[in-house]
Amino acid sequence: MYKYDHIDQTLVDQRVIQFRDQVERRLNGTLAEEEFRPLRLQNGLYHQRHAYMLRVAIPYGLLSAKQLRTLALIADKYDRSYGHFTTRQNIQFNWVELEQTPDILAELAKVEMHAIQTSGNCIRNITSDAFAGVAADEYIDPRPVCELLRQWSTLHPEFAHLPRKFKFAINGAKEDRTVLLCHDVGIELKKNAVGELTADIFAGGGMGRTPILGSLIKQDLPWQVLPSYLTALLRVYNRFGRRDNLYKARIKILVKALGPEEFARQVEGEWLHLHNAAKQSDDNFTQAEWERVAKHFTKPAYQQLNALNNEDILTAAPEAERSAFARWLERNVKPHQVPGYASVILSLKPHGTVAPGDATSTQMNVIADLADQYSFGELRVTHEQNLVLADVEQSKLLELWQLAKKQHVALPNIGLLTDIIACPGGDFCSLANAKSLPIAKAIQERFDNLDYLFDLGDISLNISGCINSCGHHHVGNIGVLGVDKDGEEWYQITLGGEQGNDASIGKVIGPSFYANEIPDVMTSLINTYVENRTADEPFIETYRRLGVAPFKEAAYKNKEGNSKHSKEAKV
């Protein structure tokens, strides 16, 4: 993984010193809150409902075991012994004290981490495929490009005050595991007919109040010119993006207003102007820069092993454990590029006990040990809020599973209904209209039967506590959005969303539901699917074949007659 050089380390060390001074001045009253707010946001520090929350960057989701142990230390020393992994491949600490935040940043700097640009109207943490470098369907390892763009965008003076926050996702595989089309800019890496690395650029995607899928605005862009092209794109947005209306400030609104073709034309014009003004391509990447960064993403010391199939792997398990182990192999273990190896997803979605994406300090320390023992000391964070050990020998999967079970991170529910994506919601976030976590807990408790979940197959369920959609509810096969109605918490249901290559935005099925209705609504939706599916047909395909009508009818069949719950919450 990437290692800081002198420039990187100096930058984050000086940032700690700078922020320590700012915090001291805020605490002694010489720096007012309205002056301090943009400064703390530049360092990922929010003031939430009950306390300060610090969001720590995990660039493109890649962590070392040493870094994870530091996150565990921070959780124990400065928080309440846990952290929350997010859909941006970051981690959040929800209970930090203001006066201690410079010390936390100093702890992070010791292990080449920071919280820079995890907030504010700037280019946020760049996300990518959690299986980058090992995925069996990968065209190109995107991590060198991710790192080059991270360095290009960090503290970029021209883009420190954009109309609104700006998010990149970068994919280099056949399957999109980055929600590429729902980002301000999505970059699809590939190789052309002569083996040169190029990029397709998608712009104007996003969720939130106005969910839109991004549009293709540039094909076959040579990777070297990504900085100048993206500079041109951001300049067009910076110049014409709405600053008069917070809800219309994202690039998706500009692209929609202009149309993708006109937006692309304006970016091309700015790009040409940039080239003419510079005379040279100094703003672009060079092969030397690629080699400087790419050397940190070489393959680990894989052994020459024979590939094993699941039957071979299962024979090592005691007969009494074989069925449970087989389920885990099916749901949590993914193919690898190298024979004899696999990638393992550790589930942070235990049924009904903790919030989706939460990990205790004890779990983080043990997972760091597992990474050292089984995966060359590295691990990944997925945007689905789980963790990945990317390089596990297939012959060691059984012992890894047995150890993971002891830490409650081996639940075989990856991709199933209870593998819920959820934001912290109203329990923590001051922006939320409603709580997310109790809804997730209630659904997990209702659907706690693994046999039943396996029979249902792949179903994505995403929950957001407000329209900002940090829980990605728009792209869940089933989405739940918390809304406020006369001071009460209500929940809107969307159906038909999907991430990946066939990304789609879910549609609202009708009036909102009261909180205690949601488990019954979920049961009605799932029963409708079971009654109408064909053999091996996943939920999303059944929904697309039938349309919304039968699902909507089932969801509202018990609503009429309950005067309180039948209020139409119009949002």
C-alpha cells in the first residue's frame, strides 16, 4: 500500500500543529465559532447532536493492520471504544472532545493517516473498489490512479471552496463495485486496443434530494491527462454551479440544467483553453509519477498454490460445522486473481446488536491480527460498511472463519437482506429527520433466520435518516428514508434501486409509514416477492417484471383503519 514520503508526512504534521492552535484559540474564546466552523470542517470535525464527530479518511478504502490498531487505540482513548465505518470508506468517531481532537490527529499522523477533506465543499475522500488489485474480473488496478488523484486534489487551492462537496469514485473492473454512476464524477478505467490505459468520465451523478445517475461526457481519455481534464471540469462547475441555493448546488443540477452534451462541450472548451494557456502539459501525470506511486501497489509475496474448489475446502471442516462453514464460503468468500487465494468479507452487520458498520476496539485489534496472520497485513473497507481481508490462502479459510466467529464478524449475510447499509441517523446526526439504527435493528430481528435469508437470495436494503442519503437508500432494492411529519418520525419506502453495472434509482411507492409499521411492511414486500418469483429470480428482477403495483398493494393492505398510522406523510 502507499507509503508517505517526506512531503506527505510534513503536510499532515503541519496540519496537526495548525489545528492545535485553532482549537486552543476556540477554547480560550479568541476564535469565534463562526470563524472556527470552516476550519474544523476542513479537518473532518463536525458538531453532532450530542458531541463532536471526527471523520477520518481511509483513501480508496485501504488500511494496514498497524493503522487499524491506531483506530482501535483512538476508539479506546478518545471515544467510547468503537468506530463507525461509512459508505465513503471512512471511519467516524462519534463521541470525541474538542480539546482532544488535535491529539487524535497527531495519533493518526504517526501512522500516515489524517482527516483532511473529509468534510467541506471540496474534493472528498476518493473511493474505489474494495477488491482492487485482487478481483478476478479486474481490467486494471485503479489504486495508483486513486493515489495520484488523491495527491492532486489534497488542499488544491482552486477547489477548496466549491459550490458544494465533490465526490469521486474510480473503478477498474468488469463489475462496478463503487456505485460509480451516483458520484459527482465517476472514472471507469480500462485499456484500449493497443493496451494503453484510458478512462471514461461520467459526471453529474448523485443521491440526496435529487437522485440522478451520472452521464458519460468523455470516452477514452488518456490517463496522463486526467488532472488537466478534471481541472477543466471542476472549473466549469466552480464557475456555474449554484451558490444561491444549497439544495441545487451539486454538479448534478448543473449537468441536468445544461444537458450532458452542453456540459461536456463547455468542459472541452475549458480544457482547450487550459492547454493553450499552459503551452505545455505540466499539469498532467508523467510516467515517472506513475512509477513513483505504482511501486507501492506491487503484488505481495504470494505462494505457488493449487486452486481449491469449495468441496475441497469443506472437507477440512468438522462434519458438525460443515453446513455453517459452507454458507460462509458461499456468501463471504470471493474469487481472487491468484490460484490458491481468496478474498474474505468480514460482516459488520450482526443481527440486532450493534449499528451496521460499527466495530469495537476489541474487534479492530483482533481483525488487525487476522490481517497480519492471513492477509499480508492489509485490509479494505467496503462502501457497504464491511471489512475485507483481500489475500487469504484458501487452505486457511476454515481457521480464519473459526477465529472470525469468536469476534462476531463471520455472519454469512453478505448481499442478503440483513446486510443493511445505514447511516447513523437521528441517534447521532444533527441533520437527520429520523432514526436509522432502530429501524435496521428491528428488520434484522424480524429476519433473523439464516435459512430463510439464503432462500431469498440477494436483496439490498439501505436506510437513510434524511434526504442527504448517506445510507444510499436510493440504490437499495428496498430503500428506507426517514422523514419528519409534524414532529414525528416517519419512513418513506422506495423500490427498484440497484447499484453496479445496472444502476438504477428507486421509486417512492406512496405515503410514509410510522416507525413501528416498518417490520410488517418489509414482511409484506418480501412475501410478495416470494409468492411471485420464478425459479432463481432475484428480488430486483421480480420487481422489474411485475412493476410496483403488487408490492405497493401488499405494503398498504394493513394500513387502512389505523387512524394514527394512516396519516399521509407528504414529503
